[in-house]
Amino acid sequence: MAPSVSPHAPWWQSGILYQVYPRSFQDGDGDGIGDLRGVIARLHYLVDLGVDALWLSPIFTSPMVDFGYDISDYTDIDPLFGSLADFDALVTAAHGLGLKVVLDLVPNHTSDQHPWFVESRGSRDSRKRDWYIWRDGQPDGGPPNNWTSEFGGSAWTFDAATGQHYYHAFLSAQPDLNWRNPQVRQAIADVMRFWLRRGVDGFRVDVMWHLVKDADFRDNPLNPDYTPDRQPYERLLPLYSTDRPDVHDVVAELRQVMEAFDDRVLIGEIYLPPEKLVAYYGAGLKGAHLPFNFALISTPWSARAVGDLIARYEALLPSGAWPNWVLGNHDRVRIAGRVGPAQARVAAMLLLTLRGTPTMYYGDEIGLPQVPIAPEQVRDPFETNVPGYGVGRDGCRTPMQWDGSAHAGFTAGEPWLPLTDDFASRNVAVERSDSSSMLALYGALIALRRARAELSLGDYEEWPSGEADVLAYWRGHGGRRMLVVLNFSDRPVTIALPSSAAGATIMLSTMMDRAAEVAGDRLNLRGAEGMVLDLAPTAI
Ligand code: GLC
Ligand code: MG
């Protein structure tokens, strides 16, 4: 077992991250779209919930073709969200409340409206031509190679004015920057310093594994496992367009920029299997502090699959690397939509009792489901471009539901995406007054994790429960131990507790009704029940 980190662990190890999707958190000006004034108004909610840091998806100047992941000015705030003054006010207010603020950094691509790209596409001898990825087409007029966009179609768009194609891993309105160009690296380092000096506590780096492409632009190979029911991007294996060995030099450079400032965090968005993901900690751990671990999002929801995943990930972690876990984000189906409302409680307990920094996604704590989106309500360009595969992300981006008033207290106007039908009962105000609500469970889990170093910083060791549907593990720190027991099935299960756990106190049940009960040598779990047991005889 790796030794526990010191009690003086940095905030991004001991703490909990919370993702705010700014369009959907709180609208402050009645235009139906969330904004910075709205976020400021809700900071107390985050403090009450007990999280340590908020990560804001992009708030920068943007034509919003990909809702802010298409940036046209890296160092200003889009008027939709507010102003730089509003941003400064947010950072000041958050820091005053003890909350850290993490921004989204989108270095892989800009908007096609960014002045850099406008200049680059201006002529073949533009000073910024090489800031983007321009290539000649095939002699027959076809694109330079077979690479495809994650959002459908060729990843190359022909620019008639200069007779070359530019590369875009996502929309054609999101041309990729050329990270082999040192001026690009310098320009993004300057962007980082701009925000770090303004007080931000770190960055979540968008599509980090995409940053560097094959120098020879070799064709990607066919995916032998492809079946036509899968979205077109999966037809090829993105072997040469992503996760190139030299990306790690770039990540190390990004980290270098952070190192000039105290106590900041570098997080990477990386969709790769754990074996490849862990390389993003970098040689000598000089890469990302937290390469986002999304494996729970795609692993089948069973005790064995999840237990095996944890073991595999723990075994792969480089010595000294700090783990992390994510259950949801603005690109993936909501956890409650994927595993159902009962198991979503088990998932909450899992996320908040695992070893490693948890990242929560706004709204999961009130059990927001994947909201059905009617065809005329579709906003996501991914869904518009690649219809019929269920790739649309609008259903996980719907407004936060604060109370039972009109539009759930999210906006005085018309919300940009629909609310849930049951928003009158599924909202913060109602769940606050219900001691068994999802919000109450999240609050209790977070409070327990904050109170007990076993959960935030302790060791992890699986305990074989003897029941196929029950995942159980020890968390230990400073000579104290807790046992977490999770029933992944919807039927009751009885397990024989290890002798060292007999007589333990139930600290928390996902059903919020058995706290302080003392366990005997057997533990009866109801369907979809999870529990945290404390081996110390006294309650906190
Ligand atoms: C990341 C973002 C996603 C965006 C894409 C392109 O995956 O999380 O929302 O569409 O990058 O920028
Ligand atoms: Mg607004």
C-alpha cells in the first residue's frame, strides 16, 4: 500500500472539486442563460454544500458555436457571462469564502473568429500561418489524410482563398492551434499568466491528449471493433491524431508556467484508458497534477467491474501520483440517467469515499436526471452534426433547479434548455428540508469526508465481501479505519462482516436512516444501499 500523503496535503488532494457549467447554474440578468453574477449569488450554496473549489467551464469571449469551447479572445469575458470586473468580483468573493476557482483553458483550438486564425487564413505567407495546421490536399482534391472530426465528417476544411486545408479535431469553427510552433506555446503561456495573476487557482485543460499531432500526418488505422451502431468517429483509431509521445513535453511546459505561482493545480481532460492516462502525470510527476480519470463514467455498473477498475487504476498510478475520480460532466450522460436514481446514491457514496480527489458535476447532488430533449430543443452542435447516435449533450446541461418558483429560480426569463418535469419537487429548497434527500446524502458524505482523514487522504484496500454484488473497501489513516460497503444490486444482501469490523458504528447509509446503529457480525444491506462503517467505537 502506498504511504498516505502528509496531513499537510495540498487543497487539490484533500478537497472536493465542483464543476459549474456557467450557462446553466444561475442567471443573473434574465436572459435565460447563466452568468457570473448568477454564480456569485450562489457561492454560499457551494460553501454550505462543503466543496472546496469550483471549476467554471469557459466564460471567455466566444461566438458560442460550441458554447464557449470556441474562444475568440482568451483574456476577456464574454458579455453573455459578464465582464472582467464581474470575474474579479467572483474570485474575490470565492476566496473570501474559502473557495478556490479553477478556469477552463482551451489551448487545442480557437474559434475561427479569433484574430489569430483570421490572420492565419489571410494568406499563405501570413506571420501566423503556421500558428494553425495548414496542409495541401491530395492530388485528387481530397483532404490531406483520413483523420475525422470528433463531431463528424473530415477533420479538414478546405479554404478556397488560400487553396489549403486546415485541421480541426472538433467543429470547422474550431481550428486546431499548431503546438509544434513555439510562438503558440508562448502565447498560451501568456494567457495562463494573465489569469493566474488575476488570482485563479488552476486550470482544467481541455482535450489535453489532442494537443500534439503526428509530425508526418499519417493516416489513422481502421478500428477492427467498429460496428455501424457506433458514431462515425469511432470507425478509425485516433492513433496519429491524439496521444502522441511528444504531447508530454507540452504538458510539462504548461506545468512549468504554473510552478511560478503558489499552490495552483493543473488538471487535464483526457479520455484514455488508465494505462495511457497515467502517463499524463509526466516524467518525475512534472505533468498534470490531476489527469482526469473518467473511467467510472464508462465502466459497467457492477461491483466487480468497478472493483477491478479501482484495483487497476491504483496499481498503475506512478509512485507519489495522486488519484482522482469523476462521475459526470457536461459531455456525458448524467449518472442518475445512466444507473437510475437508486444506484445514483451508491455512486455518490463511491465517489466521495474513494481514494483520490472527487470532481462533482453541478446538479448531480440534487439527482438531476438526463433530461429528454425534443428535436426542436436541440442546441448541441454535436447532436446536430451526428444525429441518431444519442451523442447530444443538452440533456446533461439543463439548468440547476433551486426552488419551486417559476423556472426553478434559475432565471427570470426563459431558460435556454428545459427543466425537469418534476422541478417543483426536485430542487435545492425542497431537498434541503428533506433529511433523506439526495442533497442531504451529498451533504452528509461531504461532511464526513471533510471530517475524516481516512476518507480524504487515507489508504484504500478492497475487502472481498463474498457477495458478487457488494463492493467493500477499507479506508485507513493514522491508525483508524473505516469500511465502505456498497450494494450494486437492487435486492437485499446480507454479508458477514470481517471480525475486525463487528461492532462497528454505521456512520452513514445511502438511505439516511441508520446512522449510529451498531453493526453485529452480519450486515443487512437493502437493495441499492451503501454504508460507511466506523471501526472506532465513538461517533465523530
Ligand atoms: C472538450 C469539452 C467539450 C468540447 C470539446 C471541444 O471535450 O469538454 O465540451 O465540445 O472539448 O472543445
Ligand atoms: Mg444571463
